[in-house]
Amino acid sequence: MSQRKTRPAKEEDLIVPNGNHAMNPGDGTPYELRPALVDGLPAKAGIDAFGGYSERIRIEFDHAHNELGPGFQTKYFMIRDEEPGVCRWGHDGQSFTIEIFPDDDQTWQPSQ
């Protein structure tokens, strides 16, 4: 089995292409989350308001993460340009690593 190459994720890599905001509702289609590795675990991830008012990061794991559980979402997050691949979240210095698959870059088109 061949291993897919990964690279550290930047915030713009995870913008949901069909996202929506409470003031600009979408058409009801399921959100398109991007395949990723979070702390080395297969997952899907995206950044959007997800129908609310505040931007947040959402992660759905293929198998539950020991600390984050089967799914995770927070509006208290930051992926700094100087430190791609590290998502800092919460108020107590928590973080996780997040990598994406570069071979998805051409098909992943964030909304403008």
C-alpha cells in the first residue's frame, strides 16, 4: 500500500468550499470537510461558521481521538502562518497537529 504525502495545513487550506453563515444561509447541502491527519489520525476537517455567526474549526475523526473524541469543534482556535500544521485551541495552551494531502489541492476549492 502506498502512503499519501502530507503537508502541514494552513488555515486557508481548510476553508469549507460550501460553507454558510447565519446571515447568509447555504442551500442545505452537507458541508464539504477536507481529508486530513490530526495528530496522525485520519479525519475530515474544515473551517467555517457552519450556520452560526462565528468561524470555527470542525474535525470528524474516522476513529475517536484520545483527547478530542470522535468529533471536535471550537471557535477558539488559531493556525499561525509561522507555524503551519499546529492548531492551537482553547484558553489553556492546548494544540494538535493537522496535515493535509497535497494531491487534494486541485480539487479543493475554498469559497471566495
